[in-house]
Amino acid sequence: MIKINPVKISGNEKAKILDQLKAVCSQCSACPLHEGRTNTVWSDGNTNAKIMLIGEAPGQNEDMRGVPFVGRAGQLLDKFLEEHNISRKYDLYICNTVKCRPPENRVPKPDEKEACKKYLEAQINLIRPKVILLCGSTAVQSMMDNKLPISKIRGEWFDGPFNSKMMPIFHPSYLLRQHSLEEGSPRWLMGRDLEEVKKVISK
């Protein structure tokens, strides 16, 4: 594994190290998930972003393209971001708790998340975001010692690594099944959460 100096590094050095880690990850066989992958799914977005979004795991579309959040859930995420003037390309760095697709899109097992933990920790260490969005319960459980359902803690702020703030948010795959835009609905809450994130990163 590539060693990372915790002191602040330049943007070019950061991008170079992330590319090196991506190459290492692409050859990883630390857990059984590597046996069924088409591509590892490393990241998308801006390595200098103030917001880091951590999802669950790649799905079929992500596995085929090697990019996170590009299926139906990703398209809905893009819609929410656009509606709230958050640029996926410039304002976010997007990754998942595991980098290979679990069979039939099942939830990653604890040993699979543990095998991928070093990659996620390296990404956080290098990006040093101001805000970390924990997208769905799997991301929450990976980053927080909290057993409460995401419906109870979404939209709340928690202390994160390197003086960041973490906020659990609904996963867009859940929002695909929720169509109401009325006040208090999951989609309405998602919009409110994104507006709160904008306030924090603007400070």
C-alpha cells in the first residue's frame, strides 16, 4: 500500500497519489468481490472538492463503466445536485465504501468493507473535505458507531475525520421509490439537507 504523508500536499501531488492508489485498487484481490467485477469503481468528481459523498457499493452500471453513481440512482442524485446548484464535477468527490460490485447488488458484508477500508481511509486522508455526506445506511455504518436508522439521523451533523463534518443523507435509490415533493417527504428533506450543506461549505 502506498504510504501517505499526513502533511498538506499540493493538488498535483494529491492527484498523482490518488491515481497510484486507483491502480493498486484495480489489482486488489483482498476479498471475494474481485472475482465478479468488470471494473473497480474508484471515484468521480474533483479531488479538491469541499464535499465528499460516500455511497454504498457499485451497481451494474457502475461496474460496467468504472464510475460511481451513473445508474438510475446516480441520475436522480445528479438532478438533486443540479436543482440546488451543486456541481458534481467541481463541488464533489464521490466514492463508495467498497470498490467492487457485490453480487446481485446486495449490501456489502463486514469483511468486504474491512478489506476496502484502507482505500476509503486513504481517499478521506487525501481529499480532506470540509463536509462528508454519508449516503445511505451502509456508508453511515462504515463511518459511525451508530445503530440508529438513517431516518432518525439524516440531516444531523456529526464530527468527522480531519475536522470535517459528516451528515447522513438518504440514498437516491431509496428516493427512487419516494415520489412526493410535499413538505416533510423524503425528497423534500433531501433538498433541505443539500441547502444546509451549502451553508456550511460557504462559511
